Amino acid sequence: MDGGGERDTSPERGTGDAAAGRIPLAVIVVDRDGLVSHWSSGARRLFGVDRDAAVGRPAGDLLPVSGALPEEPHAEPAPDTGAGSDGLGPDLEASLGGGTGYATAGRARLDPDRRDPDGERLDVLWWAYPLVGPGPSRLLVLAADATRLRDERGYDDETAERVSPGFARHTELPASDELARRLPEILPSMGPGLSGRIVSQILELGYPVLEFSQFDRVPVTPYWGVPRRPGRVRAEAAVPLERAVLPVPAGAELELEYAAVRERLEFLNEVSSGIGSSLDLGETIREVTSAAVPRFADFAGTHLRAAVLAGEGFPDGPPDASTVMFRVWVEHNDEPGRWDDTVPVGEAFAFPEHTPFYQCMVTGEPVLVPKVTEELSERISGQFEKRDLRPLIGGRSLLIVPLKARNVVLGFMVLMRRPDRSAFDGMDRTTGAELAARAGLVLDNARMYTYQENVADTLQDSMLPQVTPRLPGCDVATRYLPGTRLGRIGGDWFDTIKLPGSRTALVVGDVMGHGLNSAAMMGQLRTAVQTMATMETPPAQLLRNLDDLARRLGDTYLATCLYAVYDPIRGEVTLANAGHIPPVLVRAEDGGSELLDLPTGAPIGVGGVTFEATRVKVAPGDRLVLCTDGLVEVRGSDIGEGLAALCESAAHPAASMDDACDTIIRALNTHGGRKDDVALLMARLNGIPDEHVAAWHLVADPGEVPRARRLVRERLREWGLPQSVETAELLVSEVVTNAVQHAEGDRIGLRVVRTDALLFEVTDAEPTLPTMVAAGPYDETGRGLRVVSRLAREWGASAAGHRKTVWFEQAITPEHDRPR
């Protein structure tokens, strides 16, 4: 034991002059049945009984303390709570029997047959704490050898006889905060739950102390760590707690080292159970940083490479002086706001080579600085412009540990302790490295999950079309909500495809299942639909072709698909269904909505099933709503309820198409735990007025070419578009000339449609599609389609039956841009 005066002092002087003591303690826990449940190695040395032989036995058989375990089990306990005139305290049996709810202490000598190695009777000091709360533990007993206290501290017999155990509130003792922090070290081999519960009750009932003449109280705590020099020394003058160099009795070193290692393993175990509770990268960063403060360090700052923070792939190559690190989180137990302005979260910079941070980052090994010197603090602070770190880091102990995964440095963690705390040592370096290793794996898991989510989102976004909101004769709005299942990747898709004749194809499909395979299947089917649609394949035939394609790709997946073609000139929609939920048509005339009654058909991939097409007349302003079943189908509910809700919400008035889509989503996406994808496509069918469409019949005669130019010129001038006449005449002349030269029939059709652009269509009876050819300098033909391709905004050709149509679009040129 260190400290403590050998003179009598009066109670009025208080205890502030007493220094903390160090004395080896035996720790015993007794359960509710009076059996030993915990037996420390100190108890083994003091009482001579191994742990295996002690645990589970009655405590009265193992604690032969004179006067503390009387033979009469119902003997009344002594009322004294401190040392009596004879130096003996109350009976320990009173505590074991639950006779008091207060802590008790005492001093006794062992029975004559129990002697120390030198043949003398052992003089035992003990403290007993009744335990309350959950769990089977009922009593904590701390015991110490007063004989070693006398021999190793050099007290004479008179002084040793005046030492007795007692209690004092920890706030009455010098350096009470330090004592409270060190108190868990008394229980080095207990779990954190039991240890924490016991420590809280010790602080409430009284700190274990030694009393000199019942006046000087000296707190008793066990020595922590490896002794600097073993052996015996005499009592010295009292020294401050943080500077005391205290000896450890011979033979205790192994237990102390074991306790130190066990405490660090418990710390790492608690950290491991507290981090990684979420795969969210930001939450994981906060958990990892906060785990070190305040138990291991007073300051912790986590820095990560940009690629890790962005959730990208694994960082390329080792870091160097040009590697940018982001400070992603800071945790400390200083006064609030002290570090905020100097080391703000979110700051990005590269560390110079002369700093210890660079050394840790490049080598991937921990860097330990026991004390930040003035020169080092100047060097570190020099890299921060207009900020002085020296007052914050000077004199502190610094430990920088790398955050690694699969031998790649993801970043590092800066750990610091205040000068009034023990500096980091070699064991702390190992503990910090293990903490960083576990944190690195957790961070890498979160990074990989974020990366996979980004890949899934990118893949999903790339497979969904960039829908043009305005198409000839209709406006379109869409919504897509990814599901919550594996990878957030599904097989739902929608599409709008521009067709010849100002028509638009509207598609909604759903590949059954989720994951990358479903998304890949969806991509193939969507591409096939686009290809067949541009070839003007009729809706029913398109679904048949798609069914054949799906079966050739494999029989693992099925898909539903709804394909609709809107003709704004005729005012009709042609639909074909392959096992999909029917669309909703909202009539502009009265605002009513209805589910279109279509032949359901079988899903794509079943095979051998016929598909039918249905034509529906529509009026300008009508809205067509197509969606996947993820919007209307709820597990445990009838899908009819969802379809009824879809009809009701689709008919709700809205200021815009986007607002109408949002209204549907809000109305139907209210159920929790939605796991399926949702694809929604809404088209407002505006139609094209009759006065914006002009059509003529021509004969297959070269003399019809000038007539075609004249008809187009007159109509464009009627529409107030004289600036577009010259280009239109040239392009119409080329296309009609080709039709006259190559058509087999004698009738040629010419149609002009005005929308946001001018659409020209030339139809003849030759099904062979035209192709551009390379014309030589002396060739008289072969240049017509090149002229069309150069001057038209878009052009193309399609065949239907025994006829083909060559079409091109011409942008409407404003008057001030007309060529002169």
C-alpha cells in the first residue's frame, strides 16, 4: 500500500491529504444460494484453494475468517461497521446470510491450521458488498493480506495493528474521479455486465479504504499493469496518484498481465459487437469512430480515401502524397465545439511526407508518438492554413492506426489522449491496431454494399428509357420505384417508341423474379420490343415474336407485357396483352375511368398461346394509365381492390401529368414493406386536328413530281410556314421521284402532318425497303436518300403487307432563320 500518514489526525482535517493505496485483492462473488460463483487468482493465493475447487462450493467452507463465519448460522451480527477496539470488524456471515443491506468490513486471523508460507497466521482484511438487481450474484467479497501489508510496506507491529478496513464515499477521497475510473480494475476477470453493476453499487455504498486509527482513510485499488521494479520498499512520503511508482508483490506479475490483456480483449469484444450494426456507410463511420472514445482515447478522427467514401470500387494502388483523404467523422470528450472549427468534418486534403499520418498511410502500420513535442506539433500544424493546431495536440499522446481491408489501406484513424491520462504504450499500439483491423473490415463491408447498391442503381437506370415527355399527339409521364428485395434490381420496365405516321408505342412489362438475371432478361426483351416496334410489327404479332424469343433465351423466366400503339390521326389505340394487368382509360369528357377489358393472354415464355389485339377509340384529352402489378398488388389482399384504387386515383383531377402520377403513387403506395418494383406510365392522348393533316394521291408518272412540290408548297403557306417551303420541296421531290421510278403499282400516297415538326410520308406498292448506296462522280442516280439524310431531322422506311412507306421529319424553321 502506498501513502497514508502514520500519525493520528482529527476528523476535522478531512481525507484530502491521503494518497491512494495499492494492495493485492482477492475477489469472490457469492450467489443467492450461498455458493461461490467467482474466485479470482488472488483468492487462490490468499486462501490456497484453486478456482475449479472453489466455484460452486458453499462460501462458508472457503472463507475461514476468524469471527466472521460462526458455527451458529443464526448468530446476530456485530453492530460495528468499522474496526473495533480489538481491530476486528462485523461477521462476514451477516453479509452472506443477507442480514443487512449495507456494506460491511472486518479484519480477522486465519485458524491455527491455516498459516502463510513462513509459518505465521495470516492476518486478513475483508470488505463485503451486498449485490442487488438482476442476476444470481448476491454478495461481493474483497479480501487482502494484512501480513504482506506489514512486511512489504515496512510498517511496524504497532502501526500495522492500527490499520483496519472501512468504507468512504469516493467523493471524499483524493482524486475521486481517477479512483472511480480505476475501480473496474478490481474486477479484471468479470464480464462487463456484472462488473458494471458491481462498480455502480460500490460507488454508492462506499469505496474500500484502510483506516489508520479510524481517522486517516486511504483508498485501496489494485495495481494496474506490469510493475516497473518488483520487490519490497518502505513507505515513502505521499505522492500524487498519477505519479506514484508502486511496487507489486512478487508473484503477482502474471495475474496483472493477464488482467490487462483480458480487459483489452473485453474492450475489443464490446467494440466488435457495437460496430457494423448497419450497412449504411455513414452510420458505420460514426460507430467506428465513437467506439474509441472515451474508453480508449480522448479524441478520435477517421479519414477515408475518396473512392471509399464515394462507394466506388476498391481503391487503385497504395496511397501516396497525392492521395486525397476526407475527414469523415470526429469524436472527442473535450468541451463541445473545441475541435469543430479546427478539424471540421468533410475537409479533404493530402498529407505531406514529413507527417506521421503519411507514414501510417503509406506503410500500413500503426504510428505511436508517446508525446507530441513542440517541434512535431509545429510540423503538423504547418499544413493547415490559418489554423493553429498546437494548443490542441501539444503534449498529447498520439496513435495513428491504418484502416485496412484485404491489405489495402482504406484510410486511417487518429487517436489522442490528454496529457493527464496515461500515454499510449506498446500494448495500446497493439490494441489500437486490432481495433482498426476490425473497423477496417466493417467499413469495407459497408463500402462494398454501397458499391453494389450504386452498381444496381446504375444498371437499373441504364435499362430504363429516357422518355421524351412530348411526342406527336401525346404527352407522357413516368415513375419507377425500385423494390426492396435483393440488390434493388428488378425486371419491371416501361418504354415509349416513336413510330412512323406520328404514332407512338406504349409498353409496360414485368419479368418475374428479381436480381441481375431478371434485369438482364428485361434488357433483352426491351431491346427486342424496340426493334420489332420500329419495323411496324402489329401488336399481337409482336407479342408472339417476343414469346418465341423468350423461349429461345431459356425457360427459366416468364414475363408479362402490355403493348399499345396510339394513332393520333385516327384517334384509336390498338392493344395486345400478355398476362399483364389491364390499363386504365380516363375519359376527358366526363372524368370517368375504367379498366379496359382486354384478352388477358398468357405470359411471355409460356409458348403455344395466341395473342389478340383490341382497338379502342379515344378522344383528345383522354389519359391511358399502364403500370406493373407492384403498384396494385399487396400480399394478403385481393388484387381487385388495388385495381379499383388505381381507377379511382387515376380519375383524380391534377394540374399536370407529373402531379397525376404522384397522386397515383401516394394513393396506392401506402402499404408498408413494399418489396416489388413499380413501373407507371401515363399518356395523355391529345390527338392531331384534321386541319393539321394533308393527304393526296399521286400516279406513278414523272409529271407528278412537280405537282407534289406545288401541293406541299401551298399547304405550308396555308399553315403559315413559308420559311420551311424550300427544304420541303427538295426533299419531297427526291422521295416522290424514287417512288415513281421503283413503284410497281400506279398509285402513290403523299401525306403531310404538322405537330411540333413536319412529318412527310410517301407510300407506294413496292415492299422492298430503300437503302442508301455510294454514288460515284459520274453516276446519275443514288444521291436522293443522301440528300434526305443530310437535310431531314430524321428519316426512315417501314413495310406493311405489300406496301412500304418512306418518311422523314423536318424541323419547323423560324422566320428569322429562313435561308436567303
